[in-house]
Amino acid sequence: MINQNEQTISIRKPPWLKRKLPSGPMYERTRSLINTKALHTVCQEAKCPNQFECFSKLTATFLILGDRCTRNCRFCNIEAGPGGPPDLREPERVAEAARKMNLQYVVITSVTRDDLPDGGAGIFAETIHLVHKNNSGVKAEVLIPDFQGELAALKTVLKAAPDVLNHNIETVPRLYPAVRPEALYQRSLELLRRAKAYSPTMIIKSGLMLGLGENSGEIRKTLQDILETGCSILTLGQYLQPSKHHLPVARFATPEEFDSWREEALQMGFAEVASGPFVRSSYQARELYRTLSP
């Protein structure tokens, strides 16, 4: 298990994790529209290193069901705590924002809401429905929580026909107690497996972070487990400690290592793999989707 007080390397980021932050009118327009519509984005809440680039390209990952999570994962910057009742008009605002932003590809994720009977699946489904209805030709990808393993909640989302269903495994099973103490490795794998069985033609996606203390053998075994669920798109990125209260970075994987894992994952059988220090689950999501559905 990871010892939170143990720093195995300097926390200073290596040169390849430094980048110029884009800005300008397109970035400001996106940020303003999100704020005007009283929406949340995982880009802002999780301090994603790509938010400036994505906002500048009129791309955002909408965070629904509030900005407070009922779980307290040790890698995530989203605040934990009780959330209010679901905002039933939120799906409409997301769809309207997508229309005004001229988006061709919309990514929708959420905080985990274990306090809701359906885990928020109904709001997910309504958001997917309205994004498709109000934005002709737009594709919708969802990044969903595990819904505590409830099949009915998963089916609610799948019946809304998202174009891509994503659920991140995040780390190797040995590290789950430290990294995702309220999640279960096998439960997350089963979600991916069930999604593919229920919707065989749907594109299933998952992701993994490097730098939390995993070893090569564990990464390889986890990738094989993910592949066997029917998952076809994989993302691999570097874990970055969002604050001193979160788990420390055990190591920084080099760009060359990420390239090597991409090649190995493709050889294993994944249809498409995005792998790099700045890769996150929704980074360049449209491009990954288009390689499988041109």
C-alpha cells in the first residue's frame, strides 16, 4: 500500500511535464459560456492540465450532478461531501451550451452520487438524449461511475445510446485500497463487461494512470483484464498530485515509456490507444472516436 508520508522521488516535475498555457478569445469564450450556464467541467474541478488547450479549441468535458462527490478517491481533486438534489434542468443547459459552442463531440461525466437511488443514471440518460436531439450529428461520449454495480442504472445509460461509454479502471488492483478505497477493481471490470454484452456495437473505453507505485507486470496484467471485457479504446496518462493532501507521485514515467506501452497495448489487441504524460480520459476524445468510426 502507498505510504502517504513517503516521498520516493523529488516532487519537482520533469521538463516534459512543463508546457505553455494557451489563452486568448476562444478560451475566454468557452469559460464564459460555461459560467453563464451555471455548469461545471471536470477540466476545472479536477485541475486538468489540458483545460487551457481544450477550452481554446472549444472543447470541454461537462461535469453533471453537481461538484461534490460522495467518494473520496485519493488521486482526485474534486471535493468530497454531500451534494444537493439533482438539477433536473442541467441536461437542458448542457445541450444548449454544446449548441452555442458549436461542438461536434460532447463528453459528459459526473461526480459519483452514491446517495441517489439510481446513482444519477437518469440525469446521464436525459443529458445524452437532449445533446443528440438538440445538436444534429453531434456525438456523445459518457464517462460514468460504477453505480455501485447496479445493472439497472447501467442499462438506463446504455438505453440512451451514447456513442462511447467510458469507465476508468484508474490503477492496478493492488493499489485500489490506497487510491480508490470505496471502489472495487472487479466491479469496475464487470461494468465494462456488462456494457459490451448489452450493447455489442457500442465503443467501450477505459483508462489507467501511471506513477502511483505500480510495476510493469501489474500494468500488463491490468491492460489484459481491461481488454478481455471488450474494451477497444485505452488511455494511459501520468498521475499528477493535485495538492499536498493527495497521494504523492511515486515516479514520473517518461514519454518513451508511454510510447512503449502504447505499442504493447496495440499489439495486445486494443483498437486505439492514447498514451502520454498529458493524456487524460477525455483528451482528444473526438479524434480517438473518429479512428474507429470515420
